[in-house]
Amino acid sequence: LLKHFLLEREDEFSFPKEVSVFTTTFNTAALDPIEQTQFREDAARNWLNSAADNDVVVINLQEIVDLNNPYNLTYAADFTTYQYFKEWENVLLVILNRSTSKQKYRVLSSASLVGLAQYVFITESMAEHAFDVRKFVYGCGFMGIGGNKGAVGIAFTLFDAPLVFINCHLSAGDSA
């Protein structure tokens, strides 16, 4: 009964808005985003050009640090991980803003867990309509808690639509 009543009056409180969302993932194999100039050029031309002119761009990266180096799995490596995380964020934002003809992007939110990174970029005109931004991090690697495997996610509401994006890097194989 309530659903029927609400549907009859939907046009009074609901205003459909078309929004374009682009999401992608990439395993960086621990490439340094600053040193890999050729990668940046290729990424701009072949990978992220298709993201340009979308309202929301979500980029998920895995292995932003070398997961085979035991040091990178410790809390002492947080600074190294954070450096790579921020370097990737800056490089990706520059690439996106160079490849768009409409308007500029900004970072709505970002999250990381050891080798995982997730970035949500949004156009400046859409940013004012995004709210209730949340992020989560879940490590399920070494001993069930390590950050070498796990997930990060970002959720937010755009206009009146809840959006959730998850980036995970899990163990491979049948016994995982």
C-alpha cells in the first residue's frame, strides 16, 4: 500500500539525473609511478583516456608496493606505502585532468591497505552533490589479519543514489 502511494507521487520528490561512472582496475606490479614515465604516457593514452568526461572515475590498484618484500608487510612500512599511495593519487589526477575536455576532476576519497589502493575522482560540478562519504579497510592476509590480502572500499551518496565500490586482492588458487 505504501509503495503504491509513493509511486503515484514519485515525481514530486524524485528528480532523475543521468550520471556516468567509469571504474577500472590495474595490478601495478610495484611500479614506481614517478619513475615509470613510459607507463604514465601509455596509461594516459590507452587506459585512462576512456575514463575522461565521466562524472565519476573509480581507479583500483593492486600491488602498489612489492608484496614479496617482508618489510612492506610490517607497520614500519606504512610510510613507504603511504608515499606510493599518494604518488599514484597525484599521477592519476594529473592524467585524468589532462585527458578531459569538459571539466576538471578532484579526489572525492581514497583508501589504501598495504598494496591496495582505491581512488574515487569526481568532476567539480558533481562534487557538491556527493555526501556521506565513507571508506573501509579489511585485511585478511597473513594470519587472517595481514594487509597483503584484503579489501578496501569507498561508499558515498550521489544525489539520492548510494554508490559502493570495492577493491580486493585475494589469494589465488584452489587452496586459498
